[in-house]
Amino acid sequence: MSKTVLVTGASTGIGRATALMLAREGFSVYAGIRKEADGEALGPTVIPIKLDVTDTGQIADAAERLGHLDALVNNAGIGVTGPVEFVPLDALRWQYEVNVFGQVAVTQAMLPMLRASRGRVVTVGSVGSWITLPFGGPLCSSKHAIRSLNDALRMEVKPWGVRAVLIEPGSIHTEAVDKLEEEVEPRLGSLGPEGRRLYGAAYRTMTAAGLQEERSGSSPDVVARAVLHALTARKPRSRYPVGKKSRLMSTLGRIVPQYALDTLRLRALGLS
């Protein structure tokens, strides 16, 4: 029998690439989507399932529909950026609602099935959990939180043979990167006049540098291959840094003194 896997956030980017690759490798794949059209676009090799990770009703319905599960891939996520001084608190809360609370909610709902199957939880985090960029506080802090939660989960579920693995992508070129450019001015607008006066120029500079880096990033398929290894290896690694500059960024974040690292980060983004 093929193993059953649920991939959240499978409409585009990393989630889509992962769902399609796992289906090609013989998994029975349930692809979490929020719009029916997204499910149709995935084609016939996967089974679309309506799943907004912030909707407890949809999470419960998904768990009931599955009945059996061998693996969960927590991929759903969003990216909020902006200066800490002016980032709208509602936007910051929504960042955590999706990237942290939503992932935990799905994991909690699926763990009874994963315990029964001695399955695996694979969570897509980010090298941003190791190295925070200016104006990236909301997004990077959410990835730091999920890394810490995954560390705890890995030890807690070990007695039942469940493996909890973290994927840490670096620069990955997805459709979301191109959408970010359209969001720059609306996000600046949400900061108010004083926020735009103080941070507008630096935010635009940072975003332009970041977009250039992401557009030259690795294909989502490199992340999908790491997920595949995490699901099929007899002894998966605890963490998988993957994609352009992933190892460099996570290493710098751990070993370089903070003030020196600040200088490197600001210079790389044209803010020195």
C-alpha cells in the first residue's frame, strides 16, 4: 500500500512542488488548498482537500476524512514584513496565526493518526529562524518560534516512533516572490505617515535587494526533494538546510558575533 501524506499550503510554490513530487514517488497525497480552482490546477495525481490552517472546523473535517495518515508536511505559511515600531499588530498576529498556531493546530489534530502509524511530521521552516533581517522581524520570529516548537515536538513524540523533522529553505524562487513587489506600497501605506517618513526609503531598498536575491534562488523542487528524503530515509536528519545560501546563512547566524553580523546584513541589503 502507498503511504498517505497530507501537505498543507499546496496551492503554489514549495507546497505544490512537494505534493506533485510525492505523488510521482508513489505516495497517496492529500493536498491542502483553500480554493477549489487551486485543487483542479494540481491535476489528477493528488487529492485536493479544503484546508485553511486557521480554520479549526476545516482541520477537524480533514482529520475525519483522512482516517489514516503516515506523514504530515506542514508547509502553509505567509510572510509579513515591516519595521517593528510600526508593523500593524493585527498583521503581526495574523503572521503567528498562520505560521505558528495554524501549524500547531494541524499537527495536534493529525498526531493520533501519526502515532498509530509511527509516522512523520515534516515542517517547512526557514533559515530566517537563524538570521533575522531588518524589517523581517515578523516573519523571521515566527520561523524561530516554529523551530523551537519543533525541537520540543521531536523529543516528545520519540517514544511512539514518530519523527519530527524541520526543513530550512534558503533563497527559493516561487510565485510568492513576484507578488511581494506588488505589496511594497500597500504595506508602506499601512505604516502611516510617520512610519513611511522614517522607514520608507530603507524598506524599499531592503525589499528590492531581497527580491533580487529570491529571484535568483533555487527551485522549489530542491525543497520537495528534501521533504522526500525526510519521509523515506530510515534515519532522517533532524534538520535539512536546503536551497541557495541556506547553509551559509544558518552558519553565519550561529557563529558570527551579533554586531559584526548586523554590519554584514545591512551592507548586503544596501542599508549600510
